Amino acid sequence: MEPQKKQVDALVQKITVLHAAIAKLPSLSPSPEVDALFTELVTACVPASPVDVTKLSPEAQKMREGLIRLCSEAEGKLEAHYSDMLAAFDNPLDHLGMFPYYSNYINLSKLEYELLARYVPSSVSPAPPRRVAFIGSGPLPFSSLVLAARHLPGTMFDNYDLCGAANDRASKLVRGDKDVGARMSFHTADVADLAGELAAYDVVFLAALVGMAAEEKANVVAHLGAHMADGAALVVRSAHGARGFLYPIVDPEDIGRGGFEVLAVCHPDDDVVNSVIVARKSKDARARGAHDGGRATARGLPVPIVSPPCRFGEMVADVIQKREEFATTEVVF
């Protein structure tokens, strides 16, 4: 245990130093200094670690909460920057690979689709779902774009975000693709204000940064559980280990308490940074979750844990290569 404690203490100290440096930045818009600090942060957080961020000291917990909010702000600015850049092309979707973390979204979307196909097969076969909602789509809705183009042909996507400017940016990206563009809609709305609309979706994806505090996330899930159709699938993005310094961690029991049967939890150890939780709306799960404190799992069995092979080194190399290519490429707006 002692070596593990030293490892955790060293990691927390490193993250604390990085948080202090990031917090002092005059702006979180993309720049060499911002890119370097966040690359160092991701490099520190993604490898497997024995840290349990839910058991950190109150001081470290406060630091982590602040860091996640900084990561959220920086991610939004990075996506807005690249969304504007991509919008300059006749068909922006042909140039998505310019984004430094594009491969992460490719692999994350593939993982989510495969988990749905395995644990909620009725949601993707014999025909793709008719309608899908993505909550928290942002200015660069990679997940919806990749799922629509590669995995869910014919599916209609409703993308929801609080920010109207983000939706305006996102809508410009699909104007050059008749197929994907015809299947994408963007709506400026708070998930808490959605009710009857949610019953129309076969699958709902919940972005990692929608509801950053645990209580906020639990409230969002409970709202979805109150309004989604029975049998509909919910895909929730979470985090595990040191990756919990980058994104909020979602307790599967909160999903059970929200009226869902939790079918699978995946903690990737490769270039996919987010964990993925797959669940299914169920009246029985809501009743069982209220009775047993939220432990609503597949027919009372333990929830399967899935971990793909590690490709973290490839992700870091790809990010660095993309940034070097961007630095030497002149883009005309």
C-alpha cells in the first residue's frame, strides 16, 4: 500500500501544480502555452493509476472541481476555434481530422456503438434507431457527426446545447454534406426544460460535462428517467481513476436511482479518455432502484466491466503531430 500511496501523492501534487499554472493563464483560448499545459495534464491523467478521486482530501477535491471547470472552459474554446476554422471549407466534414483529438472521438463513438450493439441490441438492429438525442453537443459535435456518418445511417440526430453560439457554429459544419446535414438538427435548450420531446428518442447520449457536480448529474439523469420512453437506451460519459481530474465521475447507482437498468460500465485504458455507461429506461429499474438504493443492474447480476487494449501512446503522438501540422499550415478564412 505504501508505494501506491506515494504514487497517488506524487500524482496529486503534479496535478495541483498544473492546476495552479492553468488557473493563472490570462486566457484559455488555444495558444502554445495553453496547449502545452493541457497536453501535460492529459499525459499525467490518462495512464492507469490507483488514485480514487472520490477519496481525496477536501482541499484536493476543491482543486479537482476547479480543474474540471477549467478543462470544460478550455475544451469549449478549443472546439469553437476549430469549428470556425473548419467552417471555412466548402465541406467541413472532409477536414475533421485537423482537430488534434479527432481519433479520440472516432474511437469513443465506435466504442459506444459497439456497447449499444452488445447490451441493447434492439437499439441498433435490425435497423438503426429512428431518432437519437445528444445532450451537450457543443460547437464541434464530433460524436453525432461520427455516429451519423459511420455507424447509424438514416438516423435523425437532435443535438441540444445551452449555448446558441455553439449551435450556430455546429450547424455550419454540416451544410456541405447533404446526407449528414439532412439528419442533423440543433436546439438551444436546457435539458431540464425538455419533457415530452425525450420520449421520442430511441437512444439518448449524455455528454461528460453536462452536470459537472455529482448532484447536478444525478438530477439530469433523474429528469431523463422521468421522461424517456421505456426501453430507450441511455449512454452516459464518465471517467475513472486519474481521468477523474479531467471529467466528472458518474456513479452507476445514481443512474439506477434515476430509473434505468445499468447494463455495462466501460473504463477504457487506451486513447478513449471517457468511461462509458450504458443503461436502459425501465419502470422496474426505477422501482428497484428506489427500493435498494440505486443498485439497478441487469436482472440483478453484476454490471459487466469492459476495458479495451491500451493505445495511449498513439493518442499522444497523434495530438502532437496534428498540432505540428497545424502550425505549418496556412488556413485562409
